[in-house]
Amino acid sequence: MNPDILLLVSVWDSVKNYVPKKDRVEAAEHIVRVFDEEADLGNIEDEVATFDAVLKTAVIGHFAFGEDEDDDEDDWG
């Protein structure tokens, strides 16, 4: 695993218990945004399956994994 992604997971694991459950997704989203700006999260899509549910939700939402980037492909024929 990329050291920056490992650090993201470690930071999240260390702070999540201090965040109320209702606020965890928002907190995870904030941490993911900061890491995206400051760290190399290049292959995070390959690692997302190993994250807990909250961090996975934040990462998928931030990077929009699984969403079609180009909906025009369906109009080709």
C-alpha cells in the first residue's frame, strides 16, 4: 500500500472514535479532501475495498468511483 494511503487510514483509525457517529462521514470526507490536496493518493481506488465503511464512503464520494465520466458514449448509435 502506498505510504500516503497508509497514513490516511492510520489517521482515520486514530481519530474516528473521537467523532460522534452522526458526524463521521463528514469528518472522513474532510480528511480525504486534505489528503487529496497534500498527498499522493494515486492508486486509492485499488485499496478502497480494505477501508472501513465510513472511510470507503468518503473516498468513493470524493473521487466519484463508479460514476460514468462520459454519458455521451450511450448516444453513439
